[in-house]
Amino acid sequence: MGKEKIIISPVTRIEGHAKITIDLDENKNVEDARLHVTQYRGFEKMCEGRPYAEMPGLTARTCGICPVSHAISSSKACDNLLAVRPPKAGRNLRRIINLAQIIQSHALNFYHLSSPDFVFGFDAAPEDRNIFKLMQTHPQMAKDGINLRAFGQKIIETLGGKRIHPTWIVPGGVSHEISVETKDSILASIPEALEIAQTALKYFTENLHKFKKEIDSFANFPSLFMGLVNKKGNLEHYDGFLRFIDSQGNILEDGIDPRFYKDYIGEAVEEDSYLKSPYYKPLGYPNGMYRVGPLARLNIANACGTPLADIEFEKFKNINNGKPVLNTFYYHYARLIEIIYGIERIEQLLNEPQTLDTQIRAHANINRNQGVGCSEAPRGTLFHDYQADDNGIITGVNLIIATGNNNLAMNAGVKQVAQTFLDGNDIKEGALNRVEAVIRCFDPCLSCSTHAQGIVSSTIEIRDEKKKIIQTIRRG
């Protein structure tokens, strides 16, 4: 009896294009499983030859879901090229728009992409596991998802001028200040957004008992965790220092200036995916697997730093008796805590008097030939690394995208879920849905993430009328 392969293509309810292959052994047990990212973007190469000032607006086009994150990391890389630090008002406004994007992106994942599994069950019929069914059976929940996303998107539009690809974030700060009226308008919308977020958190935590087997097997394994923390070691999304911890909570590296990320992070490529595989250099590839994103950020942080989020943070920390939470299913829990934190933090920042200052941008010429910008995107730590000549023309770009940082863990998770739930002799749709669902826990943004060059990354299979493969063409 020969070996067989199961292919899930496309992976559904994610951003971007991917497929999963599951290899069965002679006894139809799962031998291996892999995630393959099949689209290629190539912004690293496209940006060469462009003036540095174009980079925040240009790289924001990498994605329509999280353009603000790219504009933030890009503008910080440009700040680094100019050797300037934006004024306090500029930094605060950047923080606000970045948090607004994190809120709307997290809401998109929870309500639109993942909640059908929570509400209807992983074994529900495929035609029922979608936002349209949710609108029919749980209209208030569906409305809450729309309204919470709208809260974040409205802030982005109000500050940035438009909801997608705003050009307000520029090297040295932001392009214009905000008015008292704008501040008051955002503040007025906070109570409703906070109520929605708390309702979602209550629903999720009260239903966790239904998903014990998924919690136990959805990429539940030891790994490192990485992310930014502030000077107090608390949750941070805009600025700060890199921290690595191990699966027991021991700090491996702390206080790392993101400009020196290459001393700690290596990048590997594999022939079956366009997505790079970053790893922690001291442990090598692939043993240096680490996770980033909401779960990692809460695992490495000492606290959130806002009242309501800190209450829930303490409950989160007790899941594993104070040690890092290893169950990837809890990414959803961490996202909801971060939404609450983001809303509270936006309120704090708006109430800081300096946020309304008119000094919002620092001006300078090129003072360095390399600039690194790092921030926390919704899905994890995002690096923009630019080389520029003395005239400010970009000569080289390296991007490490949040989703890429999770690539090794996503592959390990796909394999674990497939081996737990999939029976090659009796393949059930619900089992295949769980293989996809573990990817949704990570909330990958695949169009953001594929920028590696010079590797064989896809195959074309030509089949006859009986679906037998008669030719395979490998593409680079």
C-alpha cells in the first residue's frame, strides 16, 4: 500500500493564499503536515531605487488589513535614517492610530474569521461556518463585530485621512495635528467600544469549556516567545525593547535595541513556500522556533498597564500557574485582552495634554545609511530594515513580517492538529477544519509576508482526465 497525500487548498478564513499538505504513511496515519504560502509579493525588491520619504506610503500597500503597521515600522526606519526622534505629540498620535488598527484587525479575526467555529462548532456544516450564518442566528454578535471594527477604522480615517493606506504617517512624525473636536469625538465612542469588547471576552471565556481537546492540541508545545516590552517590561506595541523568553518563562534576552535584531534572528527559506522562516540564532534552525503576536506579547510582559486589561491579564497568567501559556488556542483570548487594552490606552493617550501639541514632526536630511524600524503589528513583531545612499535613495530592504516570525510554529501546529484529529481511513470534514483552524489562531496575514527571493516556491501539477499527475513543473 503506497503513501497518500491530503491537500487542503485554499486555506479558508485567513488573509491571503495558502494550502496545507498532509502526508499519510502506509497505514494512513499522519506522517507530516505543512503549510505552503503560495503567493509572492516581493516588496523587498520593488522598493529599491525609491526615495526614503516614499517608503511609509509605499510599504503600506503591502496589505489592506494592516497598512498602518507597515507605515509605522517604515516611518520609524526612516526616522532612524534621519537620526531623529519625533516630538511627543507625533509619537502619541502614531501610537493611537497603530492601536486603532490592532483593535479593528483583532475584531476582524475574532468575529468574522473565527467566531463561526466557536458559535456553531468545529464539526458544523461548512455552509454554516461563516459570518452570514452568524448574522442570521446571532445578529447582535455580528453587529458588535461590525461596530468594533468601525471604531478602529473610524479613528484611522479621522487621523490618517482614509481607512486604507493612510499617508498621514511620515518620516519624522505625522503630517498634521489633531483638533480638540477630533479628540472629543473619539473619546465619546470609547464607552460603547469597551462594552462590546467586554461582552466578547465574557462570551469567549464562558464557552472555553467546550473546546478542551482543541485547547490541548492546537499548537500546544514548548517554544520561545518574542516581542517588544517597554522600560517597565510591560505590554508595548509602538516602541521599546525586544525580549525573548523560553517555554518556562525564563528571560533569554532582554533590553535588545531592535536595530540589532540580526544579532539574534536568522532567516531560513524552504523550497515549498514563499514565506521565510525566522529563528532565534543561538539555538539555530529549526530549533530556534519562537512565537510572536498577542499570545507572545502577554507571555513576555510583566503587565498590560491599563486597569481593565490588567484584571484580565492576571487571569490569563493563571492559566498555566504563572508560566507562559503554550496553547495557541489562547491567541483568541489574548486578542480580546489586547482589544480592551487598546481602547483604554487610546483614551489615556488622548487625555495627555501633549497629544494636542502642534509640534508633530522632526525634519532632517539623511544622516545614516541604514535605518531599522520595529513595532508590534496585530499579528506580531514587524521589522523594516532599509539601506539608503547619501541622497536618500533606497538601495536595499529587508522585511521580517509578523506572520513570518510564526512560520515554524504554524507548521508544527498543523502537524500536531492533523495527528490528533485526522484518521486517514475515515477523513471527516470537521478534522480538516481543525487543521485550518489552528492557522486561524495565528491569524496569518499572508500577503504581507512573502518577500524572499531566489527560491523554488511552488509547483504546477498537470493531470489527465482521470486526475493522474502526468507532469510536475517546479517554479522559482
